[in-house]
Amino acid sequence: MLEKAATILTEFMYKKGVILSSKRPVFIYGFQLALSTFCSLISVIFVAIILDRPLSALIFFIVFFWVRLFSGGFHASSYLKCFILTNAIYLLVVLLSEILIMTSSIFPALLIQIVSGIVVFLLSPIRHKNHPLSETVYIRNQKVARWLVVVFELFFPCISFLTNNFLWIAYSSASLMAVAVLMIVPKIKERRNKYE
């Protein structure tokens, strides 16, 4: 379905003279990616509204999507699996956040935030065989991912303390933990393959 929609959009742009025929496959892929991401975003917003947790969706988008964009990590094998995985991860982030909030202490969330931040800082970016990076892009992504981690490590605890609202640190730590886990999974697979 995504491929069909992406092809229709690409053909429309080609007929209007916006793109060259040789660039069609690139635009089809780009539209598939954009449509898949858009569907995931809309779905997460919908779930957040149903759960009455709009702040969770906002922080999830900021932390999970932005850090993951530059840090890389596990990729699902299809757009449908990616959609399902993204929504499942969001629900797990909300669940973990609720558990952290029930502890009535900021320290478990802070600990998760720090440990997850260290993992992302050290492993960024994860190389993926289907998404090769030039050395220049690799170094740029590493710098951006690390910069984002440092900013989030400072911003979310500070805003939680200033507002006396633990939701900020709970949602950000759970989102960053999700990124860290998705970075560790390919590393584990890589080691298993090395010893087989």
C-alpha cells in the first residue's frame, strides 16, 4: 500500500516535470519512508490522546525520533513491522514511565536516563548493512547524536526539578532507554554472527 501511494506521488511529480525519470526510485523510496513515518506519528498521537498522555507523545517524538535518527540501531524488515514496533515501543515507554512515576522518586528515572545516555553516547551511530554511511556522515551523526544526548541529559532533569513534575524525566528516560536497547540489539546480533 505504501509503495503504491509512493509510486502515485512520484509519477505525479514526474508528469509535472519536477523530477527526472532516473530519480524515480529515489523518490519512491523517500515517499515510502515519509509516509511510513507520518503513519507512525499519527498513530502515536492517536494512542496518546486515548491514554490522555499528550506530553508522553511530545517527549517520545523529541527524544526517540531525533536521537534515533542520528544514532541508528535495530531496523524492522518491513514498513508494517516498523509501524507495529514503533507503537509497541511507545506503549512500553508509557508503561515504564507510569512505573517510574509510581516510585515517587526522580532517582530511578535519573539513573535510567544517565545509563541510557552513556550507551547511546558510546555506541552512536550503529552501522547497518542496508544503510551504509560514508565516514563523513558517520562522524556527523556521531557528533549530533552525542550532542542531543548531552542536551537531553541536562534539559529533562532540569525541567523536572524546576516544574516539580516528574513526567518530563520519566518520559524522556524511558524514551532514551528504548533508543539504547534498539542500539544494543544489533551489537548482540553482530557478536553472535562473529562466533558462529
